Amino acid sequence: MRDRAVPGWLSDAVIYQIYPQSFADSDGDGIGDLPGVLARLDHLSWLGVNVIWFNPLFASPFGDAGYDVSDYFTIAPRYGTEQDLIALVKAARERGIRVMLDLVPGHTSDRHAWFRASADDPGDDRYIWSETRPSEEWVPSTGARQGFYLPNFYPVQPALNFGYARMNPDEPWRRPVDAPGPAANRAALREIIAYWLDLGVSGFRVDMAFSLVKDDPERRETARLWNDVRAWLDTEYPDCALLAEWGDPKTSVPAGFHADFFLHAVGPVWRSLWGNAEGSHRPEWGTDPCFFAPDGRGSPKRFLAAWDEARDAIGGAGHVALPTANHDFSRLVCGSRTASMVAPAFAFLLTWPSLPTIYYGDEIGMRYVPGLPDKEGSQCGPEARQGSRTPMQWDASPNAGFSTAPAGALYLPIDPDPDRPTVEAQRAAPGSLLHQVRALITARRTTPALGTSGTLRVVHDGYPLIYVRGGTHLVVINPRQATATAPLPQDLGMSEAHCLVGGDGVKLGPGGEVSADGFSYGVYRIPQACPAT
Ligand code: GLC
């Protein structure tokens, strides 16, 4: 596992996640589309990101915003056509930007032809069926077949059958992983992957990648399945990357993925960093203070420990991806954390050896908008995911330049705040969050020490957080409101350091101490490269 190669483009990636419904609407129907994204590629190129990850673009009845796929080989008409995707991939590559799609392998829509056939044919085992209802979770058949099916997420998302890791005579619906239905599903998975790779996409974010084989202790059979896919990819498509939605990189990378996220819903690690328990949040996740919060009651230690553990397990075989936010949880700007407070989070994101993943709009400080109604399954129990899915704010024209449709026809309303940030205003304002993010992206992409391969040495694990990258660069991050000070190790000799980016409000004293004002950060070149232990 440890000698597996990761495509260089992934190791150098600054990923930008586009929720296609909400990015740019070219045809005035109120919903974003691929030609809309094409028209904004020059902006993304100016920003400096080099990978786009799209949420699902496939045909769907949109019971879960496209995570309920009804045809894996067709682009949803509301986003455009396959030709539009091909044109976009080509135009993006001309600008040095790769495109990743979202692959939903664990379930389909209940309107997918495979499921319709399965719901009418008692002999079909591509989904998981029981004649009796094992628990409330199982959903009554909607076809000629009697019985109940197992959903993977919402009831409209029947689980594809990849088999069970263990048989149980009391549960006759279990099938082994090599039964005909699971074998057909595994073959279909490769067909889907190959189809889109052949059209020029570079890889996939893989939805609920952990969920395939059921009752699978330590996910061993699921790992076997993905490792088979990986072995095939390494031979047939070695430049392709699979980025798991698993939330446990130390398990998912050995299972075959090139990278995986630290995520909000899987343990406290991501939340301990910048999940501020506001916005789209489940009470059971707790309210422990996060590190990037103005009151400064958090600590980076939990994150750092998880980081060390994941890196030790993975070695050079893959990466940990770190999202600012995504379509399932709150943006950085949420509740008590305002746009003027989040620049240090970007400084951390773009100088840490993880894969930085920027959720569209976070780079201008778009906020999580509370109080919106459900849209296409966005309300998931207590999680109001719609608050993170509002249209991109481009300029001061109607609908913030997102769409020419009447405001009432938009996918979700524009943030009603009259002071909402826009791309246009921030591009015109040197020092804006957008310019800071751009400068940080430039610094990362032009300074290998700040990327995934540079070594890491944490020299102060509190407020401020201080670390050395690649033995050549010092990073100071103060995410709280109050000034923070710390001594620097003598070996760094930092008194004449050159500031690469940031630095407002950060002082490196002659005696080797750092003082960082509230919400400040700085990235410095160390005068004499030091040992990076
Ligand atoms: C993933 C997606 C989420 C979706 C779910 C079911 O967690 O990120 O948006 O609802 O899977 O596919």
C-alpha cells in the first residue's frame, strides 16, 4: 500500500467545490448550469485553484439534490448536456484546471431503471430485499414485487447490493459479496468510472464510500472492493484519483483511495478545528469549543493528534483532504464567526500539508444563511443544509449576478443581507478576503515547502498556532480575537525573516518571540533553513 503512487496533480491540488445548482445560471431558469461555470472559468483561473469537484451532475429526480441518481450516463438536463461537460473539461484543462465528478456508488434513485426492474422481479438481487420488514428503516416495495428494500440514506435511495461480509441464517436477505447482483453492481461501477474518465474527467469524489458492503467489521470487504477498483485504475487509468467521502483517512487510504476528508459527521476532529456548533448542526455532535473561534476557548491538539495518526497510517500513499465547508454542513462564516474573522482559517488551510478544499463562495466569506425552507431534501433531520447552498454572489446586479430569472424562481434565495460580499466588490478591493485567499493560493502553489510534500514541525500548539513547513517557512496563525504570544525556538533565527504573505498584526520580536493580533496570520521565509524534525 505504502508504495502506491498518487497522481502528481492531486498532490498539488487546490480543490474548489462547485454545487452546480448554485454557481452560475446561463439560461435564466434559476438553476446553475455547466455553460454558466464555463463562463466563470477565467475567474477560477485568476483565483488559482486547479481542481474543480462538482456535486452530482447526473440525471435525477432530485429527491436528495442529485445524490439520487436515475441514470449515471446522462447529464441532468438542467445542467446542460454531455457536450457541455466535454467543452467545460477542455476549457478548464486549457487553464490548468482539472475536473472531478461526484460518484454515488452505494445507492440509486428509486426511479433508476435498475431499481424499477428489481422492484418488479423477485429474482433480482441488485438491491437488498426482504419479504418481511426487518425494521422500520426498510421501505415497502413500490413495484409488483412484494416485500421491503433497504435504503442507504433517504427512502428514495435504495442501497445497491454489494453483499454482506457475514451470513446470518436469521437474515435470509443477506447475499455474499460474490452473488450475481453484487457482481453486476461491481461491474457497473467500473463502467461508470471508465465512461466519464474517457470523456476527460480526472477522477471522482466518492459519496458514502464506506457504505458498500453491509455488516462489514472494520470495513474489510468494502476495502477489498475498493482495492480491486484501485488495482484496475492503476493499470488502466493511472492518472485518475478517487477522493473518498469516508471521513477516516487512516482506513480509507489503505482501502484504495488516493485521499479522504476529515469530516464534520465522523468524530470530533474536523469540528474541533472550525466547526463552531452553529448553523447546520446536530445536537449530538456537542458544543465543544473549536480552535478557530473568536473567544479562543478551543485547542488544536485534537486535530494535531488525529493528523499525526492519519499521516502515520497513510505514509506517502495518499492525502488527507480538509474542507472549509461543504454542501452538508455550515460554512466558515456562520453564526458568531463573521467574514472578518476567517482569513486565518484560509492561511491554515493553504499552508497545511493536507489537500485544501474550498467550498464555492467561502473565498469571499459567503455566510451560512439561516431559516431557509427545505430544497430537494436539503433539510436532513435537524441539519438545514440549504443554508450552505445559496447562490454564488458575483456582483451588485439583480440576484447578485447569479441568474436573470425572477427572484422567486431561483433554486434558493440569494442571501438577503444588503452587505453580502460579492466577487466583483472584493476583486476591486486589495486586501479583501478574496485577494488574501488568492495570495495564499499563489504562495502554496509556488512554494513546494507549503504543499503536501513539505515536512511539518509544530512549534506552538495553542494560540497562536505556529509551525514550520519544509524546514524553510514559518507559519503563524491566530484565529481568536485576543492577541496571542508565544516564544519561538532559538534555532529558527527569525529576527530578519521575510514575510511571504499576510503578516499584518504579527510581530516577530528580536528576542525570538511572536505576538499576533486577533485574527492575524503570517507566512515567513526562514533566513537559514533549519532542521525539520
Ligand atoms: C453524502 C452527500 C450528501 C447526501 C448523502 C446521500 O453524505 O454528501 O449530500 O445527502 O451522501 O447520498
